[in-house]
Amino acid sequence: MTTGLHRIRIVGGGEFSCGEDERILLAMERCGSSDIGVGCRGGGCGICRVRVVGGDYTTGKMSAAKISETERAAGFALACRVFPVSDLLIEVG
């Protein structure tokens, strides 16, 4: 199965490409960018917290202590657990 390549733009920052089967935090690191903070890369520390402003995505398991259900509904997620389904516009923090 071929997965699409999507453009990830960061409000006030850079942009990079990310495949649908790749987490956006790892894609950012692969592209040499450093707009998003990097911590455990496992969904538990919360350092890579972002808000998806536009676009579609799926997420893997994240710590509920770092991202509540209410925050998830508002577009917040941990970048180490976000997989793009379309181009994304994200805010850091």
C-alpha cells in the first residue's frame, strides 16, 4: 500500500513533508527542522504538544495526563503520535 506525502506547515515556523505512515515529529527531525520540542518520542512527556489548526490526521496512544479528551476535541495532540491524512497546519505549544 502506498501512502501519500503531505506538507506540514508550522504557524510562524517552517514546513516539511511527511508520509501518512510517519509521525510528524519524526518527519520534522528527518528534514532537519527543530520547530517542535522533542522529548520522549513515546506519547508520555508532552514536550511535543501541538494544535492542529487545519487538515486531517489520526493519532496513536497519548498520555491523557498531557492531552485531555476536551483538548483532543479542540485539535491538541502530541506530535510524536500524529499521522497526517492530508496537508496540516499546526501551532506549537
